[in-house]
Amino acid sequence: MKTPELTACHEMEALLPAYVERSLPTIEAERVAAHLAGCPSCQLQVTQLRALTDDLDAALPEVPRTALRANFMAMLEQQKALLPTAATTAAPTPAPPAKVVSMWPTAVANNWMRIAASIVLIAAGVLLGRQLPWSGGNDNGLATNTNASKAAPAALADALVGDSGRHISASDRIQLVTNSTKVTEPGDATVQVLLNTLNFDPSPNVRLAACEALYRLRDDPRVREGLTNSLPLQTDPNVQIALIDMVVSLRVRRAVPQLERLAKRPDALPVVRAQAEAGIGKLI
Amino acid sequence: MAAVRADDLDQLVPLFERYHGPLFNYLTRLTNDRETSEDLTQTVFERILKYRSSYQPTQPFKAWVYQMARNVHADYWQRKEKLRAADVDEVERTGGLRGAAFSQMRVSSHHDDLHEALALLPTPQREILVLNRFQGFGYEEIGKLLGCTAEAARVKAHRALQALRKIYFAGD
């Protein structure tokens, strides 16, 4: 008994998406409308199709992590290095090899940097740790959760480079850097250790963590100075952008000349240069 | 792209900026796996460089790059199937873990149901909806990409929409 109706509904099923989309020829659209008037189940379908279309239109796109861009740039530089020399002489930009080196901790130059960073970090940590007043006799528990015999920044510096040559993984260093500001007050030597980490750590992720930790210590005047000085040293786009955002949000006017230089650097990514330009606009 | 073809590789940067987001989105909808999609997007650009000499300047870059992305996804799918045949348990276990990580990454819970429903569609239907609804492809373009007429693409897209509707409102 219901068969003709079901057949009609079955036929409608193929037409309804086009009906909702308003892409049916007028005659067919009228036929569908006539059927809909007397068919609650097809009406429900239309309501659902409209809701679904709205939800599809409202769906947010998936956004990739910035690592995808970094990986692409590294791959591009590798491919450029493989081009025949005739092509490279046509474009005499000297930067490419340096850029690839900066991204991979295994590169030869970074081993040298690691040693240099170790020395600087230990020296800075020990020196500043000794000079500061709270390294002796302070009882607010600053050093209790590290090593009681060492001042916290010195311990941090030591821990970051590893005792007696032991390798500390990047994720452990991030943990150390992130925790560093939880037990310190603005004005102590941790700022200097973090600035050294920001400038010399081989891993961009550790440098980013140092950036964030320094932002929490932003009341210290050395932070503003240090961030500005760090701008020309950074080659990783993520760190560059983080630094630009920080000098802008801290309103460090002194950073403008560095931003101008960064905006013109041929080896900087277009997105970094644009960010630097935008930062200059906000600061001046 | 013509410049990239002539070994001016820096000209790939603007193309990357323009297409890597949409390609990543397309591949994420197909694989339901962000990490894999990042790898696959990278592979697409590697192949663009590798096969740049095969690019015909008369051809729209968009069509060429999506064709490449489809091939990259198809290769990934084949590898995955082989792996599944070799060690079903292992793949199911890591697949489950990845699925869990994937669902935790969601920022907006409102669209979870929609994405789950999309994930349940067969890949060809999902692909056609993703192209049409998320990537802004017209039926003409879809037809060219899938090797069918625009009218066939339209019928397929409507069937896919109905299939998605049934899954999406299954509980109602």
C-alpha cells in the first residue's frame, strides 16, 4: 500500500541535496516542493541537510604546526644546495648553508656552539651565583629543591649543560628552563642564564622555552635589553617571531633598529620579515 | 611555478605559503591524523621539487598540486594496507593511540560530531565532500581531478552528502 509513496521518497532522496543547494531546474524544484508539502519524512531530510550544510560551512580548518614550515624550508635549502653551480652563481645569496646548520643540532658548527655555550653558561652561572646576596643564608627555600650547596642559577646553568659532559636532552632542558622562573624573583641571576640559553642553546624549542620564561621575568630591565640583543642572533623563524611579539608587547622602542634590520634580512622567511614590519609599525 | 621549474627554487616559498594550509587540511580530513598529514604535506612539496620539470605551464597549478596530493595519499594508503596485512595487531594498536591523540587535539568540541561522522564515510565520498565543502572546488574541478564529468561529480557529491546526513543524524 505504501509502495508508491516509498518509491517517490526514494526518488526524492537523490534530488533533495540539489533542492537544498537551489541548483534544481524550476520544474523539478516545484515537483519536489509539491511532494514535500505532504511528506514529513522528506521535510525532516531537508531540515537535516540544511543543518548539515551550515555545520560544514562553519567547520574550522585544521591548521598545521609551524614545524611544517621549518621542515619545508630545510628541505628547500637542501634542494637548492643540490642545484648545479651554474644556477647558484646566478643567485649570489650567501646565506643558505648557515640556515640549514642552525636547524639541526647534529650539524658540525653546533657542536662547537654547544661547547662555547657550556663554558659561557657555567661561567655566568657560577659568577653571578656567587655575587648575589641570597646565595648564602637565605631561608626562603629557593635552593632547597635543587642542590643545597649551589645557588639556583648556577645549578640551572650546570644542569642545562650537563654535569661532566653528560648529555641533557632538549626536552629535559625545556623542563629546566620552564621551571626556572617558578622559584625565582625578578632581579636574580636566572635572567642571565636564561638569556644565554636563548642565545646559545642548539635547540630552537629550548630557546623558545627560554623566551617564555624570560617573559615571566619581564619586570627585570635586563630582559628587555637581552631580548633586543638576541634579535639579530636568531635564525629559527619560530624564535624570531616569538622575540618580535615579545619586544612589541613589552613596548621595547630600542628594538626598532634591530627589527628594521631583520625586516631586510635576505635569509629571513617572508612571514618573519612581515612580522618585523608589523612590529615596527606598532612601536613607532 | 614556471619559475620553480626553471630552477628558481625560492619561488616555491609563496606557493608553499598559499597551499600548505589547504593541503594539510585536505590530507588531515582524508587520514584523520595530523602527524601523518604533516609528513604527507611535506612529501607533496618534496615531489613538487622532484618532478618540477614535468609541470606544464598551461596547466593550473592548483589542479597539479592536488593531483600530487591525491597520489601521495594513495601511496600512504597502500603502505598502510601492506603494514596491516603484515601485522594487524600492531597497526590497530598504534591507530587507536593516534586516534586518541587526534581527538584530544580538538579545540572545539562543537565540530567533533561532524568530524567523527566524516571519518565514518568511505574515503572516496569523504574526499569529494572535503574538496567541495572545505577546499572550495567546483564540480567542474572535481570532475577533472577525479577523471569524471562535472555532472557525475555533482551526483557523487550529493550522494556523499546524503550518506553523511544519515551518519550525522543517526542518533536523532
